[in-house]
Amino acid sequence: MSTEQIAHVAEVGWAKHVAVHPLSPLTASEIVRAAHFIRNLYPSSVKFQFKAVTLEEPEKSRLIPYLDAEHGGHRLPSIDRKAFVSYYIRNTDKFHEAVVNLSHDRVESNVRLGPNVHGPGDSEEILLVEQIALEDAGVKAEIAKLHLPDGTAIVSDPWIYGSDGVNDDRRMYQNFLYMRDPSDPSNLNSNHYAFPLPISPVVDVVDLKVSRIDFLPTGPDHSTKPAQPIGIAPANEYTPEHQTLRTDLKPLNVIQPEGASFKVIKAGETGEIVQWQKWEFRVGYNLREGMVIYDVRYDGRSLFYRLSLSDMNIPYADPRHPFHKKAAFDLGDAGAGVMANNLKLGCDCLGSIHYLNAVLSNDQGEPLPMDNVVCIHEQDAGIGWKHTNYRTGHAAVVRNRELVVQSIITVANYEYIMAFMFNQAGELTYEVRATGIISTQPIDDGLEVPWGTVVHPGVLAVHHQHIFSLRIDPAIDGHSNRLVYEEAHPMPRSDFNPHGVGYTVQETLVSESAGLDTKEDSNRVFKIQNTSVRNPINGKPVAYKLHLPPFQKMLADPDSFHFKRAEFADHNLYAVKYRDGELYAGGKYTNQSRGGDGVRAWAHRNENITDTDLVLYVQFGLQHSTRIEDFPVMPCEIIKVSLKPANFFEKNPALDVPPSNQEFNRSTLISEQHKQPSVKARVNGKSEVCCTSKL
């Protein structure tokens, strides 16, 4: 992939470096320094477009001893602080990636990447593309043919161009045009997705001009028609000021009179350690993945080295040009970190809230402060465990409290609410809530098509899939782990099983890297085991099991660009051997990608993953068959992946949670006591059993 290598450059004169934890995100000063070293590789006249200036995580072989020493209270080994930088020579196709050693003030590597390797979009570029599309004379001339009311405001949604192998080597954006409500053009929050237009300019990002104007098919087939006058449907707004709001909803306050039970420890300028109910972990943050959870431990025992959302893909169902290229990789094409919302108290998170800020980089290689991008709070998740002795009526009950580490991203029309959730039973859940506004396109009046749903007059919402990939780097009581799956199978009828009701649970080892699937008929459950550590009660290997929701795999044909690019989308789970730098299931660069450098390719190496350092990529998702209730804004769809202890503890680890009672909870509802009738037996001094009935 490398076509150019630039010699290493060292520089002196910076202030003395301050020790920073190897997993802490880059500080603002480190971002400035890294960009400075890249600029100094070139003449001063060269202009840059930086795509990422972020932490280059240390090699795992060096970081594990560091973490062990840190937790053991020993002397910490030295680890160089490094930055990963990707950038363009501005207004060219010359895309580079580099590693800057900040500990030694030098550029360790700087490589120009080859053809069909494109960097992600950035906010400044996207705004420029919008401007180019809307100011183009040809686009204006086509819009004029629509005979829109005077003063109508036109909106452009730039989409990453996608790939189909047809004249798509250059980096481009496909712009879909809309208008705001013509009767209220000054309303900047008008739902323009209720007014899609049939014109779609393509912008070449190197030449910075409109290279083509596509006309969208609005009928039942691939045919298009020239721009012509269009009818104007009524508005369809989602904001509260346009609704008649309910008046019978009473306040529901989340009050913690003694404050929160978690502790956030500031570890340097950008690092945070979270401690809560025997859990301890680090929270990192970067442009692409957003939240990253590092070094997860429960009661001092190691569980996971690194957890993050690795990738996501949203392929659409319309087979017609140009819609056939719609397959967004929101993390790789733009970045979860940079698209994060500034979360608001009392709106996005309730209760006693702690916010985390972040510092990313902009296209100039300058620090980009991001406030309140992560919120941490506790929530009540119902009953954790309960048993009532029906003979006495005595009930023991514990509430299940969760610690939520949450971030919300907006990707043009869609929102994703993403949360790591920890509970008191040693369980960890990753939850995604999908909401926002569905992507729309124009459709002729009175028409229905099988690849979408009409949600408003002249407005089609195309069916699509949301496919997520959660990266799990396990460290179950250490880094020598294996993957197994267990299945429940019926026993054959025999003298031992004469009534045909018996069944067994059998375990199978996954010895080589592979793509794997769940199997509901046999209740296939995957487990991460450490066979060198045994449960002291039953002798089984300590393990964590995966609870994976069923989802429909990628529907696109295996020979399609959609399928080739979304390398994770064809299996519930991929298990591969760990290699430094392999973090993203769809490959490092997804913008107009071709496939071949993601998790499917890694699995095809058929490497041994038994009792070694392995990594799992867990896929989950939604088949979003659109409905009119999804418009003008979509109610949350919720999906979860859970990681649960399996023979890891000696008993229910939540036994020591204080019981739930009225004095502690101060609820306003009081349950009636309930005692069922029963019969009890008591052994007397003659070893006779006497029964007494309470019936």
C-alpha cells in the first residue's frame, strides 16, 4: 500500500515532557506538536488538510507489563508517547499516514497511501462540499426548473460517495438536496427531510467543483426525468413548538440525596479512571471510535483489555442509481468521536451526572475542544434478584443498579445513543439506541415500492440495515484465553432416557480464527475461557459468556461492493488472533473502500486462537423496515450485547448488595404482604416426619 517513504525527522527545542499515562488521549499541546512535526517535513508553502491527530496506542506486549506494574504498585516501565496522524496535501489526492514519537520529538514514519485509499470526511470539508453544491451555476439552473416559491431555502446533505466500481476512483460526495418548509423559510430547524428534491449533485473533493448532476428516479423503475415543476406538500415538523403537547404528564425526578456512588479520578490532563461497585476501568476517547473502555477489572481481577464500537454499516435497499451506493460507515467515514453531542443536564442523562470532555483535532491540525461528550451516571434497572419463601412470606430482594457510560452522536439525519452499562453482578452490557430522522427521497404521488415506505406525501423512506461491530479484547484473569461455544442437545431415547425428556449441554472449542454464527435451535452460546484458572467449587475454567441478539446478516449479494466492504456484516461473531493496529472491523479506511483489509480477511489467516491473545468482533443490528411512525422523528429502537460471568465467581456476586427496602428507596407505593398457604414437615426425636397444613 505504500508508495512513498519520507525520512525520519527529529527536532529539538520543545519543553520538557511530562509523564502521561500511555492510554490517556492526546492533550491539546501534544496535538499541536504532532502537527508541527508533520508540517516541518515539507516546504512552508505546502498546505495541509489533517484528518486525524490521535493517540497511537502502545504495543500490547509493552503495555501489559506496564498495567501489571501499575496495579501491583511497582516501578512503571517507560513507554514512548506517540501520535498517529493522517492528512492530505490540501486540494490533492496525496493522502498520508504518519507516526510521531512525542517522547523523542521525531517522525518515526510517514507514508503516502496508494490508490482507492481515501481519508474520512471532516466537518470543515462537509460544509465546503455543501457550499460548492449549492453555489454551482448548473445546480441553480436545475433547481430553478422546479418552480419553487420565492425565498425557499435549499439544504444539501453530503453523503460519502460509496463504491460501485464505476468511475469512482476519485474522492467524491453525493449530495442529496432538500428544502425547508417554503411557508416558513426562516425556521432553521424546519424538517427538510419532508421536502426531498429530485436533483443530486456530485462534488469532486480534489477539484472542489460539481463534476456531475444526477437526476433521481422517482417512479417504479430506473428511469429519470428532467427537472420540472413539483408540488409542495405540507410540512411535517418534529420540534415541540410545532406540537400540541400533552398536559397530563407529571414530573419524574431522579434524586440521589447523598450523591452518586461512583468515583471519577482524573489521571493527568486527559485521562479518567472510573471506580464503582468493585468495577474499575479507564475511559479513553478518540475521533473515530468515540468512547473506549480500557483495562476493565472487577474486584481486582482482570476482565477486558479494551472495549469499543469498532465499526458500523448502514446499507440501503434501493437498487437504482445513485441510491445503490448508499452504505454509510459512520465511524470510518466520519467518526463517532467528532460527531458526539454536547450532552445537557436533565435532558440526555438523569440523576447525579459527571461529564467527560475530550480534545480532538480539526482539519488544520489544531486542538478541537469537545465538551460533555460522555456522561456517567447511575440508574435503577429493576430488580436484581429476589426470592420469597412462600412458607413464611419472607422476601429477600435487591435492586439492580447500573453504572452507565454514555455518548450520543448525530450523523446528519440519524442519532445513536451508545452506552456501556455495568451492574453489581459483574455483568457488562453494550447498548445502542437508534433514533433521529430516517433518510428520505422523493417518490411520485400514489406510488408504492417494495424497497421502502411512503411516510409523507411524495416522501419515501427506504428500508435499510444497521449493522454494528463491537470489538472485545478479553483478558479473563489474564491474556491467555480461548473461545468455546456450548449447545443444548436432546438425549436419544434409551434405557437411561426412557421418557425422551433428557438433554445435555456440550462444549466445542474454536481453535482457529473464523467467522461464526449463533444457532437458536441449539441455544448456541459463546464463552471466553481461561483454562489455566479454575473455579474452586466446580473446577470449570473461569469464563465470560456472550449474549448476542439475533439479527439479519448483510442482505446484499456476496459479490456486491456492499458485501465486500462491510467485512464484519456476514457473521454474528468473528474471532481472530490479536495483532497491534488491527482495530477496525471494516478496515482502516472505509471511505469508498474496496474491502479486503478488515476482519474477514484477518479471519482467513486461519491462525491458532487457543489459549492465546485473541480478539472478538461481535455483530448486532436492526433490519429497519421503515414505517410511517418513524417519521418525522423515529422512536428509539434498542439493541444490546451482554457479557456475563460463567463460573467466574464462587456464587452470585450481587449477594452483598444491600436489600431493597422502603427506608432506603423512599417510594410512595407500598406493596401488600403476601403469604401462600403451605405444608411443612418436621423431623421429631424418633426420626419420624410429621406434617402440618396451613391450608
